[in-house]
Amino acid sequence: MAEKSGFSDEEKLAMSERAAELRREQEGKRSKKQPEADVLEAISQMSNESAEIALNIHNLVTELTPQLSAKTYYGMPAYANKDGKVVLFFQSKDKFKTRYSTLGFNDLAQLDDGDMWPTAFGILNWSKKVESKIRELLAKAVQ
């Protein structure tokens, strides 16, 4: 079977979503809604499993890191610092048809631990253990 080259339909859609986000930012415009409403809308379009995880993460970020603001990033829920730079984001397993969802942290997150550390975490289901780990990561990310 020949290997498919180029971007998948899902990747093309994500790039298109990001281009629209950047255009709005450059024009100094917000969406017709508000950034948090955009995030909640993105969550509402996910499967029930992914939406539950994303909404729980959203609630934790809102509670524990009020210095971060919600926005979309490649059409995904994300949370940015006061300069608008994304610190963390949630990628639904539905977005790119993967086995698990991912909570990712960009280099602004203070997760450093020696010479090597993880910056993305796969999540299959929401649980007290997952919530506890995310609480730890959020505290470390914005220290």
C-alpha cells in the first residue's frame, strides 16, 4: 500500500482554524462571542468522553490558575498568559482520531525537571488520580 503524503483532513482543518484565530488577533478582534465561550463551544463539539475531560480541565484551570485566560488554539481549548501566549492546551482524541486525548504544555510552563521532562500527557478517562496529577502540573506550570 502506498504511503499517503501531505496533511490529513484533520490537520488541514486545524491549520485553517489557527489561521482564523491569528487573523482575529492581528485585526485586534475577538470572535463574536468571547474567548471563553469559544473554548466552551469547542468542548461542546467533542465526544462525551473527551468533553468530560476537557470541561474538568477547564474548571481546574479556571479555579487554580486565574492568571491564565481561555482561548482556542488550532481550534482546541487552550489557556494563555497575560501576553496571550499559550501555556497549555487540550487535544481531544477526536481531533486527530487518536486513541487518547492529550494535555499539552508549551515551553512557558515551568515543568522543568533536570535535563528532560514530559510536556504532554495522554488521558483516557477522568478520575480522582488524573485530577490530582493535573492539579500538580498546573501548580508547577505557573510558578
